[in-house]
Amino acid sequence: MKKITIMGLGYVGVPLAISFANKEFDVTGYDISENAVKRIREGKFPESVNIDKYKIKTFKATTNPEECLPKSDFIIICVPTPLKKDKSLDASYIQSASETISKYLKKGQIIINESTSYPGTVEELIKPILEKSGLKAGTDFGLASSPERIDPANKVYSLEELPKLVAGINKECGEAVRDLYAQIIKKVILVDSIKVAESAKLFENTFRQVNIALVNELALAFEKMGLNAFEVIKAASSKPVGFLAHYPGPGVGGDCIPTTPFYLYWKAKDQGHDFEFIKLADKINSKMPLHVVDLVEKNANKKDKILVVGVSYKANTSDVRNTPSSIIIDTLKSRGWNVKYFDPYVKEFLCLNCESKLKESIEEADLIVFMVKHDYFKSFENLNDLLNNKTVIDTCNFFENSVGKKYVGLGKGSN
């Protein structure tokens, strides 16, 4: 039985570890956080893991690298790669993980980086650190990249369904990593080089970032032009070639779209190229939460009670990383507005406690801001009737038609 260590027990590492364990690999999750390890030991898994479909027999967790790293055939790095204040990459987690591995590195092991990072991370950052062990990459140990493609709460494309890119430092290593992931993922693609794999992930996210920025810009323009952006996008979508629909919203959130394009930006800048498109897209997306604040303030009285419905960055998840709701609620509260929120997935947010019941919360509020299309809200009985005498700010096209006493839809200039 092959032994695998997953370094980092977060949104990426835990689903990956469980998938391998379900195929009866001997899997150990390693994390420096005692709380992260405690959650695993108590059987508390991220909501992105449908634990009912797994039969986990061989997954354990530890904060002690000596328990797992020396014995592993494969070590997979799944640590955070946040941005610094200047929006450059904070590679300290990858660096620290690599230094830990280096202390226990053995001949024949294969090290795989799943953490999203700039092109060259594996060969220019991780490889030199690992080779401080005295072993040589490509000869004594394998080195590879397989950027994560987790999409939390996606019921269609689970980890097993999303095609997986892999690349190794040499042909033998690449094929070994491809064969490993083929045990848990239906389609594994071996690409030409590690940098191609790293760059593909950044291009995927940058593609989404700039297209969201485009439709957000259109939404702002169409509001002033008296047009409904969603009707325009629907009409444009009738063209079967050359068009891919994206939709406006209150801003971008999550761990990828707001951050990873800047890994590409800084790497390009280091090589003498100013990636203006990424900066412009970020500028447009970053102003959308404040546009929502403007919509609220233009349609509310100062004594009104405001309820934000949904605070996670996407539907059907508790993930609040980089959520636009944070900026919106913080800004409104700093300006003296009475703001509460309801989200069935998020019990505490910004030092606020979630309101206990949606019906009563709506009844007590004057203005309702819909931020996320949780299925819970879609199936809520008599929701439209509850909103009859309310002002509704719809930031996510939750309602196709007007509801409430007054309805204002982001990107809907024809309200």
C-alpha cells in the first residue's frame, strides 16, 4: 500500500486526502495547526466533502512531521498562498513546507505541489530548498506540479470529475504522478512541463477574473442606460460560438479569483512586462461592493434596519474568504447603518451573530440585500410575500422579476 502525506488540512488538502484514503492508500494529513488536526480526528470535515459516499479506513492526522514524512512515497503540498498588502505573493507557507520536507527527505520519494503559485515555484523555490538535503531532484527524488482545481459546493464537478493537470521534473516522475491521480480522478492530463501546469492554473483564474470585470463594467453602464444586463447576456448567449456567458455581481470572492491573477502579474513584472489587464480587472471588481453600498444608501432612510441575506462568497457554502459581504457590511456599519445578516451556513461573521430565523429577520427589516443564491433561500416558502412591503436590493439576480415595495437589481437599469 502506497503511503501519502498531505501537507495542509484545508479546503484543498482534506478532500484530496479523503479521496486517496477511500481508495485504500495509507494517508496521513499533516498540519502545523493543532485545531486543524483536532477537527479531522473528531470527524469534522469541510462541507465540500460528501463524507457519506466515502469509506475512510486509512486517513489519520498529525502535527508531527516525523510520524509521516520519512515513511511516505508521495508528499503533496496543499498550503495557503495568500497575497501581501502590496498584492505580491506570500510564499512563506510553501517555503516552510519545503524546509520541513527537506529535513526528512528520502531517496525515491516524490514531492508534488498542489498550492497555486507563480510559474517557476516548483523549480525555482521548492527544488533548491529540497536539495539542501543533499539529494538531487530528478535523480534521487521526484518533483512535480498538479495545481488544485477544487470548486467548493459544485455538485456537478466534484474533485473526481474535474480534469487534473500534472507535470513532472522528468518523464518518469510525470508518469508516476499521473498514475497516482488516476486512482481518484477520471481524467488526468500529463502536460509538457511543470511551468505549463503552474501557468495553466493562473490563466484559468485570470480568464474568469477579467471576464467578470467586463460584465461588471457592463452592468454599471447598463444601469445608467436603462438596460437589464442579464437580459442582454441571455440574448448574447443565443450565439453558439464565440461567446461564453459570465454574470455581474457584488464583487469577487473566494481564495482564487481575487488573488491568483496577481501571482501571474508579479511574475510577468519581474520579467519586465506590466500586466495591465489584471490590474484593471481587479480595480473594476473591487469597486462593486461599494456600488452595492451606494444602492443601499440611495434607497434607504437612515433609521431603516438593513438585513443582508447570504454572506458567503458563493452559494451553498460557508466559505467567507474574501467575500464582498465583508466590505459591504463593514462600510455600512462604519457609516452608522443598523445592519444584521442571515446565512444558514455562516453562524458568525464580522463579530455579528447570524439571525436565528429568516422569516422573522425579514419581517423586522426595512431593506433586504440579497447577496447569494443559496438553495435554502430559493426553496423558502412564501419568500416573495414576506418581501411585499420591503425595499429589495438584488445583487445576484436572485429574482428575475421585481419583488417588494421597491426593487433595485444590480445591473438592471430597467427596474
